[in-house]
Amino acid sequence: MEQIREKYAERDVEVLSMYVREPHAGEIGFRQYADHRNYNHKMSYACELVESKGLQIPILVDGMDQQHHEILGNLPNIAYVVYKWGKVEYTATWLDAAATDEVLAELVTGDDPSRPVKKTIETAQLGTAI
Amino acid sequence: MVERNHFLKRPPGPLFGFWSWRYLNKWKTFRLVTSKRVREFYERFPKNYPPGSAFPAIELETTDGRRIDTRGFLGRKHFVLFTGAIT
């Protein structure tokens, strides 16, 4: 998604991530992580994510009540593309970088047909969504 | 052309989306993904905010101490919002 952020930064597209609950805390690859105890704990994990991955994408941190995540569907890795006038353009139960790239390419090409953009990102080669 | 209300049962990526299972407790994950509660989330999702509907305002604090309100993009920017975590 960092590639997508960079690719569309000059074309009036903002990429945001919302940090939500840890779905696999304590499991095989994630033994050092526990369920969030409070908001500060949650924020510290979100900051760790930013640092460990070197993320430039703004990470919004949902509250402990998960209010926003529940409104949006409560699945771990959902995605929405929203048109600049506030209407939903695309939704996905799992983030798919290639599909997101394709939708954005169509949107920004529609905004300015004199500067067409093509899809260039392939999710199949990615191991993680972020 | 990509389906605008894109329904994926598993994460995309290598190994048909099963790449992440080597990091997970397989039994716990199996119980989770086959549970009635999670099935209902998947069933409800396409009707939540389908393409063409108005997206709800989201205002939250970021890791760098800012507050972002998605209403601030209105008329100026398209945006992508996705959810995630470390695990």
C-alpha cells in the first residue's frame, strides 16, 4: 500500500490505514503480542507497526470500543475506496492492492484523461497487505 | 475490470491466501473463520456501505498525534481506507 500511496500522491488520493484489534495476539508468529489492555497500549502497538515497517501512510487508531471498526464491518483487513464527493467507489472484504490500484487508476484517469494511469501493482507477489 | 463490491473469502497473495497460516494457531484460526459470528460479518459486509452509498465520517487520532477527519477530504481528494494490525 506504500507503493500505492507513492504512485497516487500527486493525483489527489490519500491512503489511510486504521489500526484495529490484534486478531492473532499470542499465536505462533506473534507470541510477544497480547490483546490490547487500554488505549495507550493499543497506540504503542500502532506506533511499533509504523516504525517496524517504516510506514509513511497515516495510521488512525481506533478506540478501545472498536466503534469505527464495527461501523465499517469488523473484519480484520477490509478496504474502502471513497470518491472525493463522499460516495463509496469500491469495497473489499480483504485488502487487495492490485484491485485497489486498478480502481484508483480508473478514478484519477477519469479526473484528468490527459494524464492516464495504468494498474501496475500485483498483489500476488505480496506477502502482507501493508 | 474489478468487481466494485469485492468479496474475497481469504487474503490475496501467495499460496492462495494461505501464506499467513504458518504464523497462526491453525486450530484457533479454523474455529474463528468458521464461526457463526465471523460468517455473519462476511454476510453483512457487502450491504454495509456498498458502492454508491455515502461513506460515514471517520475522525481519529493518528500515531503521530494528528487528528484526521475524512470529511476534510470532501471535494478535494479521493481516499483509500483499510484496516490492519501487527498480527
